[in-house]
Amino acid sequence: MDDSDDEGFWGTLPARATEAPASAPADSADQKQGEQVHLQDASDAPWLAENPAPRDTQEMRLRGRLSQKQRKQQSWEKQASWSTSQGWHAKERTPVPEAVSIHSSAKPHAHGYVKHAPSAARSPQHKPEDHEVTLDPGAEDERSVLEAIYGGEFEMLSANEWRVVLPGTAGAPSAAVRFLLPDGYPRSGAPPVPLFDCEGASRALQHAATEAIAELVENWEPPAESEGEGCIYQWVERLRECLEPALTAEVLQRDELDAAVAQSIAAAEEVAAAQAATSKSFTFLPANPQYGQRRRTFDDSSFDDANSVEILRGEPFVDRKSTFQGFAAKVSSQGQVNWVLRTLLEDRKVAVATHNMFAYRFHDDARNIQVADNEDDGEDGAGSKLAELLNLAGCEDVFVMVSRWYGGIHLGPDRFKHIARAASALLDDAGWSSRGRAANTTGQRKKK
């Protein structure tokens, strides 16, 4: 791969003299120097840290195509930290001169290259989990110190994997660092591998963490054989100092986002409250649902005074305890129909009727069509008979409704005669039917 057109991460892993494990024979027949090995997951990374080549062959180059605009950064640990959240997969081995490649198919794409000597060669069948890590007794002392200092923020995930939650700003995201401990730590002369762990961290926080980890690794020096002191506490505190500004900025960003969301919710609630205060609605609940009446809901348009029209009321009449009464109005739009129907159903007397069957028809001038509809309201066939009556009577732009208050005695087919009688009498008297118009014309002639 050409270096000139590829930006990425660059770093040097500290060198140390460590024998390769028995499970990783040097220069085996099926593992030649420089052969590419694809690691199963990020847990393979400690093997490389535990079995480095001499210093003069230990240079590591790491590339992460996170963005073409990003500049080259340092640290193998930076790549390992990033790869933890990306996931690794195994692939066929491909010869690459003098390099071991760590490959990830996740996007953004990343590659890590390690130049190594034959003594650091590793069999592809070897897995890090197959190699049992033995720590120096000094690690137990360091663990006790960390537990005493950090309490519940320290967690031992396994014998060679520790996790420490960084003491951060109140309300900051829970940022932690996992440490993968090599064989013989801390007297082995090899540093732990730090991996940054923060769910939902922003790009800025991730960048700050990888920069801080790179600085720790580059400045690390093996302790004297007689000392064998651990470095985790110093590293945790240094990371805390480096990440505190980024964590604080993260808190501010999240607070600003929460405030913006809360402000949007408050504004939406205010608008909804204002609309509720200014809007009107009416829901008609039938007094006799057992007879087939249905619930009706009316919106703002049914309250618009621009749709108000005069409503005519006919004379009620009774047959075998059932009362019938007609209502009619001139309409020319659906808004007027809704206004008339809502006004009638708000009348307490009409609201308790057993049936409120109606029909209407008008010419929609805007669309140049005839609009007509009817409703039985539980009295099967009554609505269609009213619609037929309007048609036969030559009524145009008319709404008619007949209410029946049931008296407990079935009327049979006579009920339809009474419905037609209540409607036609009102339409004739108003002069809205052909017969009514003719009667009005005759009356005017007689007056002359």
C-alpha cells in the first residue's frame, strides 16, 4: 500500500526481550516471516504486546481511514482502542513482506502493520485465549491499591484484564479504561495495553482519549528489575487530567442538547395549549345507542359563524306514543351541513330522540358537482327515503332531518309514512319543494 495517498495513525510499540510462547513457534513451515495474519478480535492485540521483537525491528505502523482530512496520529493503542468498538473477523492469510496485519471489515476501515523478527513469528492457529497469562506477585499488590483508591470504580474482568472508571466531572459520560496485562506484569518489562471504553462518546472525546493513550505509551519506560512497580494508577490519573476538558465539553454539549429538546417540548406544549384554548369541538353521545344511534364528533368548522344558517322547525305530531318532528335548512356547503347538524344535536330535546335521520343535497359551485348524503341513525332505510323525497320534491340546496321519540309501541311501515309526512310538510311550507313553490305562486296570483 502506498504511503503517499493514505493518512492514518503512526506509533512505536515499546520493545522488550520476551520469548515467544511455545504455542507460537518461530519460522514454522506454515508461518513464514512477514506473513499476514488476520486476528479474530481485539483480544488478539495483547499477544503482540507480550511477544515483541527486538527494538530495531519493533516499529509499528497503524493506519485508520477514519477520514481523508485527518492527519497522521500515533500509537498502536489508539488503533486497538478504536478496533474494540469495530469488531474483528478472521480471513485467509495473505503474504505481506515483513509484516503482520490486523484487519477489520467494519467501517471506517483500518489496518495495523507490525514489522517483526522470526523470533516473534506466530502460528495463525494460536489464539490469545489459549495462552494462560501469569502475573507477577506485584500485580496483586497493585490490584489491592487500586481497589482501595477507586473502590467500586475498579473492576477485575479477568486475571489479566482490569477496568477502571475514570473519576470525571459530575454528570459526564462514564468513561473507563481497560488494561490488558502481559505475562509477568509488572516485572516483565512490558507495559499493559490500555483500551479506552466510553459508550456514546463523541468524536472529540475519542480523539482526546487516543491522543492521551498514545502519549502514555510513548513516554513509558520499563521499571528496574528490582522495583517491579505497576503503572496503572499513574496512567489512570494522567488520563483523567488529559480527558477532563473533553469530558467537561461533553457534559456541556449534552446539557445544551437536553436544554434544546426541553425547549422544543415546552414550545410544542405551549402551542398545543393555545390551540386547545382557542379551538372548539363537540362530541355527540347518543342517549339511545341500543337503537343504533352512533357517536359523532364535530370540529372547529361546525362552530364557524360564517356557516350559520336559519333552521326551520316543523310542528310535532304523535302516533301511538311516538312523536315525530321535522327540521330543515338551506345549505350550500359541507360546513353549513355540519353547522346545522351540530346545532340540532346540541339541543337537549333533539339529543334524547330515539332516531335523528337526515338527508341533504346541494350544488358545490367550486367543484361544479352535486353533493348528497343521508343517515338512517338506527332507523333502517329512513335516510335513503328522505334522500329520495328530496329528489322527487325537486329540492335543491336543502338539509332535512326528522326526529322520532319512540313511545314503546311498534308502528311497522307506518313509521316511514310519518317520517315522510314530517319532512314534506316542512319543505312545502318553506316553499323549498316543487309543490311548495307552486303553492306559493298560486297564492301570489290570488292576492293580485
